[in-house]
Amino acid sequence: MKIALISMRPKIADKKANLQTMKEHISKTKADIYIFGEISLTGYRCKDELRNLVETIDGSSVEYMKKVAKDKKCYIIFGMPLKDSNVEGLTHNSAVLVHPDGTTDVYNKWFLPNFGPFEEKLFFDEGESLKVFDTKYGKIGILICYDLFFPEICKAYSLQGADIIVCISASPSTTRKYFETLLPARAVENTTFMVYVNLVGTQEDLVLWGGSQIYSPIGDLLTKAPYFKENITTCDIDLNQLKIARANRTVIRDIRPEIYHDLYDFSRYHMKNK
């Protein structure tokens, strides 16, 4: 399975230009799945402009990417602001997985940073679903940027049989060391391939470091894109490595689900005693 990691420099609030750029990047190389960063459709720092940029899952931008996927006979993952399917006025920071047949799956970001330069809770609603998505190559779980700091998400995916966990991101240079520490840890904790794709370039006051990368199920770095440079990096992964990794490090077998009930109780107990 060949994965294309596309460290893209999106234009802020210019969906037409960004869609064209994504299509051009896809046309430059051959792969089975092409992955772009967080909110690559609109750029990360749109703020109040999001109200005019947000679309539904059957909107024109997703339809455009469906056509690209069908023509290329490939899978595509990209980030965008997406309207809530049930409640008018709510918007999610979402990742869309487009299949070669034009069907789509959606992951909505669970953990929205609201500290330092980040203001996501002002504009987005939190996700509530953690599903793995079936592809012809295996099962994929998706998370977005700050979600990586919460290991429960990756564990939820591995317990559902995820073979690959994809994290799309808009990470500034000040946080690079955190991501490059956590990515191999999540791979080892869950014996899954960890795929990370980051935006690159300047978005107002943020300098995004690129550096998209893939780790094996035992935490080995398989490929890394250059820092601070728009780039397409491809990597062939062998899903047969999963069997060996899970035989040698049986973390999925040995997990004790009751610990999650305990964590819930600890959290609620802590809240009640504040």
C-alpha cells in the first residue's frame, strides 16, 4: 500500500485555489491514498470567515474531491470545516475520507485547543464518534492534531481493529517536539501504523513546520518529509508487519477494559470534590 503525505501550504479562505492545489498534488505522484493536513480546504486561521466557508458533506468541495478520487481510483483524506448534520449553526473541525467509489466517511475532532494562539472552541463543536473506516487495504482510524495528546482515542481505534491511524494536523513549530515524541509512542502502544500529515508555511501568526511522517507498529520511523517546505512524500507500507508486531507486543490482547470505567469514575469523583 503506497501512502502519499502531502505537506501543503493552503491559502486562507480560498477554497477554489486550495482544491486546485490538492488536485495538482495528487496528479504529481502515484499512490493508493493521499493525505492532506488539518483544514487544508480553507487554511487554518479563518476565524469568523468560517461562517461563510463551512459546507455540508454533500457540498461542492466534497463533490469536487469525489470526482478526483474516482478519476484517480484512490482514497483521499483532507481537512475542512463541516456543518453539523443535525443541528443548524454548529460547525466541526473535520477530516473527510473519500473512497474511490465516491462514498465518504467523516471524523469530527474531539479535542479543541483553546490556549495560547489556539481558539478552536470559539468556532467549532466537539466530535462525539470514534469509528474505524473500512478500506480495501485495511481499517483506518482518524484523529486531528491535539487529539494525539489523548491516548484514549488511539486505543479506541486499535480495540476496533484499526491497522492504520492517521493524524492530520496544523501544528506550529513550537509544538514539533511534542508530536515527534507522541507519534512513535502511539504506534507502540497500539501496534498500528501511525501516519502524520502536517500543514506547512505561515498562517497569520503561526509558522507550521510540515515534517509529515510515518511510524511502523513497533515505532520505527519509516519516512519523514522536510521541515518548513511544501512537499509530497510517499511510502510503501506492508500491513503484514502488524501480525509480527502484535505477536511480539500483545498490548491489544492484554488491555483491561475495566480501567476505562475506573478512569470515568475518577474523573467524576474529582469533579464532584472540586
